[in-house]
Amino acid sequence: MRKSGPPKGLISYLVLELLDERPRYGYELLGEITEISGGHWEPSYGSVYPILYKFEEEGVAERVERADEPDRKYFALTDAGREELAEKRAAIGGEARDFGDVVLGFYHLYAALATDGRFQVADADAEWAYSERYSAWIVEQIIRHHERDFGEFERIDASPEEFYDEGDAAETDSVETGETESETPETETADDADESEEASSGAADD
């Protein structure tokens, strides 16, 4: 059970991957992450810039000058940044179950607001509502994206307990055969505090 928000270090991991592709500036990173999420999630301005500045301070990223945009703050990954990225890939790889819990948890809450008599949410006119129709639309979109990215959707006839037990058994088997993933580092360059903190100064993208 996930007891907080998205997996720790998610935004900093996404920033590292995008900077590894090519130098980018803050607003560009925000737009890229929003696009990756299908337009449904955008990290705050105050979460991305502190990460960039922390990466710069630690030598993970460096500012680069562009003759065509001399006043814009572009950041590029350094060799130390690529090492940090390798560690982040291992760390985020170990948090897929937490990510799934976030998705499932908020969907369950959405459905509860639609069906649980304890909640008396007033639907706004001509807006989204907590209802069977919109619940079905959410599920439909998930299935469509699944089929786009993974192929034909096939239902899994297993309770959550059975599904999780199956995954735990597979993990145990991989440990016993020596097929373990890289260990998750104990420390992170930009932790949850960095990702949730609002930039107090120097965050303007000139």
C-alpha cells in the first residue's frame, strides 16, 4: 500500500532522462513531462527548477550557452549526471508496484465518490461528474493506451491478493536463481522534498 504520492524521485528521474537526450530548459521539461502523461499531469514549476539547480550544484548537470537564445537557461547532463541516471533507473525500476498503487488508489477514490453514500459531492453543470459514465471513460482510455503500447488487452482473472502473491513468488524465484536487479541506492540526489518544494527565488526562466 502506497502511503504518499508518486514514487520517490520520479520527477528527478524524468528530468535526468530528458536531459540525457539533449539539453533542455525548465519550461521545456515541464511541457515534455506533461506530454508523456498524455496531458493529464504536469509537475509544478516549483518542483522542476529546484531539481535543476540542485543538479547543477552537485555537478550532475551544467548550464550551456546557446547563441540563438542567450538569455534562456539550458541544462545539459554531465558524466556525473549519466552515472546518477543509471542509479535512478535502478531505483525507479524497483517502484513499479508503488506506481500501480497510486493509479489504483486514486481510481478507487474516484469510484467511491460516485457510489459511496457517505460522500455527497455536488456535480457541476456541464462538467465532469463522479458517475458510471465517466468511470467507464477512464477505464476505456486505459485499455486503449494499453492496446496501443502493449497489444491486445486480455483480462487477468486474479484477485489483488493472488496477483501480488504471484509477483512475490516470481521475485523470490529470481533471487534464488541469482537473477536479481540492481540494488536501489539508499540516497537520492533530489528527494521528495526537492520535488514538492516551491521555488522561492531565482526560478524565473528569463
